Amino acid sequence: MAAGVKRQNQEKSAVKEKILPRKLIAPALIFSIALTQVPFLVTIYFSLMEWNLLKPQEKAFAGIDNYIYVFQTGDLLPAIIATVGLTAFSVICSLFVGLFFAVLLDRKFRGQSVARTLIITPFLIMPAASALIWKFSMFDTNIGVINYIVQKLGFSAIGWSTQYPYISVIILLTWQYAPFMMLILLSGLQSQSREVLEAASVDRAGSWRTFAFITLPHLRQYIEIAILLGTIMLLQAFDPVAIMTKGTGGTKTLAYLLYERAFVGMNVGQAAAYGVVTVILTIIVATISLRSLFKVFISGVNK
Amino acid sequence: MRSTKAILITGMTWIIAVTYFFPVSWMFINSFKSENDAASLTPKFVFKPTLESFSRLADRGMIDYLTNSLMASVISTSVVLILAIPAAYALSIRPIVKVQDALFFFISTRFMPAAASILPLFIIFKNLRVLDNIFALSLVYAAMNLPIAIWMMRSFLSEVPQEVIEASRIDGANFETELWSVVLPIVLPGIAAVALICFIFSWNEYFFSVLLTSANAKTTPPFLASFVDGRGQFLAVLSAASTVAALPVILAGWFAQKQLVRGLAMGAVK
């Protein structure tokens, strides 16, 4: 009798054990689906409509007209190139700058933590503020500090954000994200075993050889993490384009293009079609990088 | 010989660090200039400091935008914590079979561009009459930060020693006691890091704020951008506004560097 009750309790708690985690995760799951997946389904529906907010009475079913438009106007390919190019260049530049900073900071010297604090600050600044400050106090043709130096060196002033918007955006993004790369790589450098490094110096391996054959292989995992997280953040960078260049000079990314269609052109149907295409492209890119991200993280976690 | 080299490298590091920081210090310096001094063709390091720009910010009602930013950040961070703690707990301490699938789903929503959801959100909010509403904006921010929060939290929770949890279960602790009095106190620093990062992301967010808010609920980043449309000189007042807007996050980041790194790398880096 007692044993039966006990078994019943055990069964009950086993069922509870199974249900509880589901109950715990359900609110987050439902919230996430409601605010990200459901709107996406609605976007697909919108993309099949002829719908301009300026002419609301002419709303009608359009079939794949919007998609035909998207692929025919020739805005799409440049936007893809801009998005991929800006992201790739910014990730690569900030990775190298970040690695350089990490190596500089990975030694004991007076005020090391102050120097590190100065260097991470650009990452903490509100991105909208960074874009504005760079545009008007650094890049400006009249009062920009960089142009002051350029002119002192004997060249004529450069209209950075108007003449070279592409490079300007990359400089800004690199300035913002190199500290992030540096933080991850620095913790990688600091997790190196001192014994191995000492053994290398006893063996009189030069510092370059030590760096190339011991430090870099050790850093590999950290570099992968830095690249993947940097890509997630930089793919969605909208502020510098919207504030600094307004999509000129090859900086019209997919996000900015969609913004322009929807909120300047007020064409919901076309903008939605751009949105759907953007998502499909992102899924292709993301699935590849996510799988590797996942491998890196799961192996990192389970170690 | 060796020490000369060390001094050289240290000197170089310092020069690089100060140069890299220069745009920030320049923003700070410009915020105390008069507009004429800020617009000088030769950069002015010596000038008569004034608080004029800051009082002009007050006149333009910056305090309202800061309040909106603060509300959006606090509300969204609270929502994220309420949703993420139980979910992360289920994914780490009481793992269910499909942990990997669930994690994959959450992180993939973070990859999903804002482009995918902004249009419907705009139209739905408009029809529900919650466009330009700080609570609605907060919910969007919560959805934006939830996946990262769950990932970070999971990594912090998975470090809780299994023995501690088992011991509490043997003592007959039910789930609530286990979570509230055993697990949470151990991971409190981790939760603080997650909260800080969610706060920073919401405080700095521009895209959704510029599109989903206008007069009432506008947050600080679009307010900053609005200076550009003004005529005449605006660099001093723009610098002052940027300084005020960036300062809370800079200070928080300086004091919590370690936790920030750990959290931002989603636990993959210790």
C-alpha cells in the first residue's frame, strides 16, 4: 500500500519533472514568437498586397507583382553588396585593430587598466552619438579635426562623409567595434598558460615565433567567437548609414533600403517584399554562420 | 636594453590609447564651448568654458527624452529578466530533451533583421493606437534582447555546482525554493551583467525608436539626430547632448568591464 502510494508520487513527480521545464520556457517562447515570428508572417502577407499608405483606398491583392518589381528595379543587388561589403570590411578591420590592441594591453605596465578603459569607451558610446560626433567634429570639411590635420600636412580638405561615404562608415564602425574584439581577444590572451609561454622563452623562441605558433592557434576559438558576434551586431548596424551617409555612395544597405521604401516612400507592399527577400538572404547567411557559432559555443560550454 | 624597449612600447600604447579616445574627449571638451568656439576652423583647446549648451538642452526638453529612454530601458530589462530567468533555468539546470533546438530558435530570432518585423509592428501598433507609446516600444526592446539574455543566463546558470542543487533537493526543497533561495543568489552577479547589457542595448537603440515613436515616447538617440536638421551652428549643443546621453553607459561600462565582457561573449569567454 505504502509502496503503491510512493510509486504514484514518483510517477507524479516524474510527470511534473517533464512538464515543469516546458512551463518555464513557454512564456519566453510565446513572447518571442508573438513579437518576431508572427510579424514576419504578416510581412509576407503585406508583400503580396498592393498597398501605399498615401493611397489607402487602393489597397488590393497584388500576387507576386511586388517581388517582380523588387528584382527588376536593380536596387536589390547593390543593397546586398553594400550590406555584405560593409559588414565584412568592418568585421575584418575591427578584428585586426582589436588584435593589435589586445597584444599591446596584454602586458603589465603602469596604468594598464586606464589605457584599457580609454580604448573600450568607443564601444560604450551611444552609436547615434558616435555617428554624429564623427560626422560633424571629425570628418567635417570646415571644422573637422581630421581635416585640420590633413590640411596641416599640406593636402586639401577631404569631404569624408560625402566624397568617401563607404570608407567613412567603415572607419566609424571599426572605431566602435574594435574595442569589442579587443575585449574578447584579450581574455583569450590572458587565458594562455604562462608555463607554455615561459617554456617557449627558455627555448629561445623569438616573440614573433611564439606569437605565430603558440598564441595564434590558442586564440583561434576566441577569434571565431569575435567574428561571429561581430557579424551579428554589424549586419544590423543602421545608425551610421542613416545618420552619416543617408545611403549615398554605395552604403545603401538592405535595412536602409527598406526603411526608405516604407517610411519615405510609404509603399508597404514593396517594402514588405524587400523585407521578405532580406530575411531569406539573412537566413542563408545566418544558417551557415549559426551552425558554426553553435558548434563553437556548445563545445565551449561543455568543456 | 630590455627596459628601454619596454618603456617605448608602454609609451606607444599610451599614445595610441589617448588618440583612440580623442573623439570622446573632443566631444566632452566641445560641450563646454560656446558655439563660436566649437565652430572654430582651428581646433581650440583653450577657451572660456561655459554651461550654455547644457542649459539649452534643458530648454529643448532633453530631460523628457532621457526619461523616456530610462523608462524603455528599465521596463524592457525587467520583462527580459522575468522571461529569461525561468527559461534559462529550464535549459540549463533542468534540461529538457530539445535544449539545442530551443537555444537555436532563440538565437536565430536575434539574427532576424529588424526589417522582418518593423512593418507589421508599425501597422499593428498604429491600429492598436500604441504607436508612440513607451510601453509598446519597451516590449519590442524586450523581444530584441530576450535571445541574448537567455544565452548569457544559461551560461551563468550552468556554472552552479550540481551538488548544491542536489543537496537542496534532498532537503526537500521544491522548485520555487530551489530557484529563489539556492540558485539565484549564486548567479546574482551574472544576472546583474545580463541586466546591464540589456539596459545598454535598449538605451542605445535607434532604429525602432525612430520609426515607432514621435512626439510623446521618443527616446534620446533620435533626439540627438534631430540636431542635424537645425540651421546654423550646433556642434557645441550636439556635443553636450551626446555627452549627457552617453555618460550613464560609459560609467556603467567602466565599472563593470569584467562582467560586460563575459556577458557580451555570451559566456563563451571567461
